[in-house]
Amino acid sequence: MLKVLNKDKIIHYYNREDVGRRIKLLRKSYDLTQSELADLLDYTGERQLQRIESGQTACSVDKLMEIAQILNVSTDYLLFGTGEYQCKK
């Protein structure tokens, strides 16, 4: 989503559902289960990751950075679908 402040400035907003969808696709490309990724993120269970992947909730900036590092992508890719993206396969 974009918001134009004036003709020189554009602010990008992220969509939680799109972020969740990208995380889910990347997790699957690495053949990780929700439980395995949740463990890598030090979540006590997979429920929090389920909520993030479904777009029900957002994750903290710290967790977003961890997810990006684990899945070998940039935070820009997770948030907006742009930026660095390298799939394992």
C-alpha cells in the first residue's frame, strides 16, 4: 500500500497478510514446518507463527529481522515483496 504525502514523498505501508504469505512460501521452500521455524525463533509453540503467516498479527521488528536472516531474504522482501530474495532451491 502506498500513501503519497506530496509529489516528492511516498510512504510504503505493509500488508500483514502479504508478509505472512511470503514467510509461509519461504518457509516451505526450505522444507521447514511451522514448528521447526517457531523453534528457531524461540517461540514456545507454533501458534504465534500460524497467526503471523495467516496475517492475524504482525511480528516485532526483531522477529522480522530474525525471520529474514533464517530465510535468507531482506526485510524489504518480507515487508513489501521487493529487495533481496534468494531461495534455497
